[in-house]
Amino acid sequence: MSSNNGKIVVGLIVVIAIALVLMNLPSEPSSEVFPAEDSTTVKEEPEWERLSSVVFYPGDFYFGGDDDYPHMLDFFYFSKIEEGWAAVPVDTNDFWFEFNGDQFTIYTDWDERIGTYKFTPGKISEEAITIDEYEKSYYYYVSPDRENLYLLLAEQQFPAQFGKNFWFKGTDTDDDGEIDVPYYLPAIAEFGYDFGDKGGTAIFWFDEDGDFEGEIKVFIDTASNYSIESGSRDSYKWQAEFLHGNKWFGFNHGSTMVQKQNSYGTAVWLEYGVTKVKMPAPFDD
């Protein structure tokens, strides 16, 4: 009996130990998004020595790349095609598009040939093209009358300063909570939108701690090209969402600037027309 009792005691100890381990394992964050707590509100930018910042303005975004150079990229570019040529100033360089039939060849400002690509007038390309040394990918579109060229920001990752990353994920065009197209689709007449139509929702994710998982989300209206309006979407309640501890929180700008800070130290700054995400560099970096 004593032997059996000993086995029972050992078994109970093992069960309790396993239960304690399971209880202390980090749980996955809930997908539910709560209104941001007042305790996350800060009035001034955190006093970190180094911040990797991404700033969204109406129509474009600005960030420091991992190549130590700042970048300013548009959500989409437009150029007239005149006498077989179109010029597009992407980031810090001009790119020249030479049209010949149903294809064009891209040249840099220093006459380097990037490549030749086929197009179908009136149809967005099936694949993105990559421009410049710091890779920037865009889908392209030539209007049915062959007079206009558009470049549409493609789904991609952007390596930023201090080991940070952020992604453009694509556009939810019909407000169903799912990304429908892997590019930024502007809500303009060229793509079937009438004046006053609700635009799509372009989605950006940010990795603040180097695990290649998104801890901050920013939602852009493809009609206005800045943060979605509060109450304008069925599937998106907040202009920005962030992971704080083990929960997701969301918030919108008020009548003045609103800045929230999460448990990692990242600050998300919202003001009408402008959104900033400011991620601190690791202490041991």
C-alpha cells in the first residue's frame, strides 16, 4: 500500500507541476480590440535616445531605412504619357518610362536600364516591379487610352532603422475585414470610383521588437489617403491599434493630437491627417 501511495503522491506532484508550467506560459494575445486605456496616454514624446519613426502624411509616408537614409514614398504615383515617355519621381530619384507598343522600359535618372515590362491597357499588372537599390515595389497600370501611368504601392516589408520592420499588407476594398488586393488601390475615377464613394482600407503593420510579428496597425482611407474616419467602416473601428501587455487596444484622434504608448515603449501619435509610429531602439543595440 505504501508503494501505491508513493506513486499517487508522485503522480499528483507531476500533475501540479505541469499545471503550474501551463499557467505561466505566455498566452496568445486575444484578437479582440478594446478601447485604449487612459493609462496609455502620454502628452510628450518618450525620451528615448534613438527612435525608429514612421510618419504618414496624406498621400505618402516617411521613414528612416536600414540603409541609414530617409525615404519618402507615395501610396501611388501618377504620370502623363507624352510622346512615348513618362517620368515618375519615386523617393529620391526620377525614373523614366519609355513606351513601345504594349511594353515599356524603365531607366534611372543616370541612364541605368531597370527592365522591360508588358502591360494591358486598362488592367492592373499581375505582378509588381521593384525600383531602386532600396527595394520599393509597385504594381503598374496604363489607362485604356494609353495617356496615363499609375504605380500602386505593392504589399511588401520595409526594413527600418534599429532592426525595426513594417509592412504594407494591401487593401480591403469592400470593408469585409479581409484584404482583397495586394496593392494600394486609390478610390479615384480611373479605378471605378465616383466622387463621394467610400474608399477602401489600406493596412500597415509594425514590428517593434524584432519578432517579425505585427504589434501596431494603422488604417488608411484610400479615398482621402489619410486615417480612416471614425465610424466610417463596418470592419474597422479604430484608426490605430496596438498591443499593450497581452491585449489589443485601439483609438482615434480627438479634436486635438492624441498620443498613446504601449508596454514596449512604442508611441503612436494621431492628429487629423497625420499619423506617427515611434519605436525605441533596444537598449543593447
